[in-house]
Amino acid sequence: MDYVRPVEAVIPGATGQLLAALARVEAELPVSMVANIAGVGRTRASGIIAELSALGVVERREVGRTVLVSLARHSAAGELIDRLAHLGSEVTARLRSLATKIEPAPETLLIFGSFARGEADADNDLDVLAVRSPAANPDRWAASLSGFAKQAQAFAGNKVQLLDYDLEELRRKAGPRAKEGREFWRAPFTSKVYPNGLPAVSELDLDVAEGS
């Protein structure tokens, strides 16, 4: 899935571009401004917006010679467009729910990389760091984590790339002076998987660790 342009990915062409532009703002905008944001010609934009208004997806109001439009978020279709525009947040919420079902519970579970930065398109993986307790049963952990990855991939639409670490292993990699925090959880990113590190890494904590 393209999380940078989710509306345009599902609704291709000028219609998707205009709906995506409307979904980015709450306020009413002149048709000319929406057309400019969407990169669609003014005349074409006016025709498409008129059709969307007739469907109840777009609200249209005339103020003098200016036509103001906005996404009709109170309508069923408008609400769906708005949710599609913010798909990354919906996926993150579902991943948090799925993460609570991992048994034994991980010490922490982080999303990192392009998805966490809000830059993931259809070609990007969903990168997940999973840290297991040293006391966790290896077979149960592997099976549960695999189940999480399959469900996450099916829901997100992007391949899931897992980094699976034991907490003690992570502590060794982080070094004796490291405290559990941002630098501690960054330790895997300087491993053989990422030999040059990820200086611009951004993480989304799925809040599964006790006391986190």
C-alpha cells in the first residue's frame, strides 16, 4: 500500500488527486485553490467537484462569484475518504491491538523505518523490531511472532520485515553504559543487517512492554 498517497492509490486520476487535496484540510477552499493543490486543471476540477457534490462526497457553497468546497466528512462516503487519507494511523492502531495478542508478551515492539517516518509507499516493507524476554519459550515466541507478522502484513498490505532480538542480546549490543531508551533500542540498527546504522530512524512504539 502507498501510505504517502493512499487516496490517489485507491482512486487513481484527477478524482483521487482532488479528494486527497480536500482530505488534507478541514476548511472550505476555493475550487481554484483545490485544483492547484491537486495539480488538476481548473476547468476539469470544477466538473469533477460538481459530480462529487451531486454524490454527497463534497460540500459546495457559492459566496459571490467564488465557489467554496470541502470534503463532506459527515457523509458515509466522505468519512471513508477521510479515513483513507489517514490510513497510516488506522494501521498503527490495528498493529497495537495485534501486538497485545503476542504470547509471551514482548519486552517491546517498535515500528521503524519508512512507515514510522510517514514515507512508506507500495514498495516499502513494514519494519518491526521485536524484543523478547530471556524467559520466553522460544517455540511459543516464534509461532506467536510469526502469526503477528502474517496478520500485520495482511492488514497493512506491505511485506513485514522483522528484527527479532533477545533482551539480553540487545543489552550486549547496546553496551554496558547504555540505558534503556532511544539509544538502547537503536542498538540493532548498527548490526550486520544495517552496518551503516540508520541515523534518520524514527520509531513508533506499539506500547506492549509492561510499564512502558
